[in-house]
Amino acid sequence: MSTQVQTTLRSPEAFSLARRAVEEMERAGVWPTPLNFELWVHYLGDPESALGREMVRLLGAGDVFTEGTSEMLAAEYLPRGRLSEEIRDAGAVLDRELSTVSEAIAKAQKSQAAYGQTLAGASAHLEGDSAPSALIGVVAELTQATTFVQKENATLEKRLKTSTKEVARLREHLEQVRRDAMTDALTNLANRKAFDEELLRACDEADRKRQPMTLAVLDIDHFKRFNDTWGHQTGDQVLRYVASVIGRVSKNPRVAARYGGEEFAIIFPGEPAPIVEAALNSIREEVGTRALRRRSTNDELGAVTISAGLAQRRPGETGSSLLDRADEALYASKRTGRNKVTNGERLENAA
């Protein structure tokens, strides 16, 4: 999802965009299914995106907008659709590999059974009084059968090695797809889905290890002003810069995510509020001291500042409750002048 669409969906303009999406679908004679609604919201929210341009082309050509068209667009342009397509493709490859291996194993089993019968026949010959010429024939037959089985086993071993490599390649590929699906494309930080999962995991770990954990929420001050004044591309430049500073301070085991539009979140496992407050102030100071310029024109953008709030988790507290308290601390920073960090613990004590 583009930054422009994300920003719109987290503002009062979202209602207008939703109404426009339904109206445009009705005008185009398209059923308002959840998938179509998502496509139209992306299209109308950012007409200059790759999806937007393709939608304009399709609608301008007068093509019938079928379910197949929707699925094709979702698979191509929506991250979730691309992930599903990758998983389906990987499943098909795995299915082919398993089928090939099963055939090779079945063939090897038949060879082993035939070899067993050959050995049984040879044993029967050897038990009787056989002439030397007959023994020579038995040995020759055994030698031939053994050579054949060795070849079959070598073929099976080669097939298994090839399949093992292919499965390893697929596993690595799917892991990369999973990482891509959990990463915000603009900032390269974790996205909202990854953050939600990591917050749940971090809460469980804090209870299990009986250790502190602190959550911080950060927001770029007056970000809408940057977009309105300089355009969304410059707004993206500001987002990437702030994200780069946050990312440098948030090395593992800390987890930084783009939580929404211009809002970020950082999970601090095992760290109490005072340490987190110092880390947030270092981010705030670094962001505020650098003079940014617009890449296309070299115009000065003015000061970029951030506000932040933090809350230290209480034993047994849910992630949503912790997030609410961190948000309250962030809003306190906004209300009292911005460009500051508010410690939710002191805020609650003062209240």
C-alpha cells in the first residue's frame, strides 16, 4: 500500500475515499466485493501508482471487469495477493518434486523385490547338487542383478539429492517472500502485521522470563504540512530519513516498525523505561538536527521533528493495553508542544 493511500485511510478523508470507491464501482458496473473495494480504494487513493495506471487503462478500454480481472490485479499489485501467488507456485513445485520422488522410490522398490526373487532362485540352485556350468550361470545372473540394483539405487540417490536442493531453494525463497510480506516497502522497517505478531511474542517472552519490556510510539510532527507543501514524493523522502534513524537505534533484539502513515513503533525487550527514554531522545535529537533538502530542487525543507511516547509493560498486560498507554504518552507530547518524549510512567504518576 502506498504512503499516500495509508495516510488517507488514517484521516477523515478515508470516509470520502470509501464513498468514491463505491460510487465509481457502481458507475463501472462492478460488484462491490471486498476485493474490488480494496482495488478501487488503492486506485482512487493513488491514481499514479502502477495499479492506478493499470486500472485507468482497463476502464478506458471498456473491458469487462470480471472476478478473474480482480484476482489478476490483486496478484500483481497487492502484496497479499503476490504472497498467495508465491505460496501457490511453491506448492505446485513441491507437489511435482514429491510425485517424482514417489515414482523413483516405487521403481526402486520393484527393483529390490526383483532382486530378492533372484537371490531366492540362486539360493535354491546352490542348495542342490549343481554342475559347475550351472553355478557359473547363477553367479552371472547375480552379478547382473546386483549391477542393475546398484544403478537403480544410484539413480534414486541422485533424485533425492536434487529434490533436497530444490526443497531447500524453495524454503529459502518462501522465507524471503515472508520477510517481504512483513516489511514496509518504503522504509524497510517491519510493517504493521509484523509489529502485531512481534508485540504478542514479546509480551509472552517478558512474562516467561519475568523481565521488563517497554513500547514506544513515534510520530513525525506536522507531516501533512510536508505533503501539502512539497508533495508526496518529498513526504516519502522524509519518511525514509526518519525510518533510517530509527532503524539504526533499533538493532536486534529491539524491533522497529512503521505502524501507520507517519507513525512508528519500537519494541524494547528487556529494557526499562529510563533506558528507552534516553534512546528515544537520541532519535529525536538526531532527526531534528539534520537539515533536509528536496532532492529534485535542493530546496530546504525546514526542520523535521518527531514526538514520542513510551510505556513500560506491567506483568500480564496485553499488547493492546500497552499500546494504548504508549499512544496516550505520544498524544501528551503532541499536546504539550511536540518535539519531545513523554514517559507514560511519569504521566500516570502525575495524574
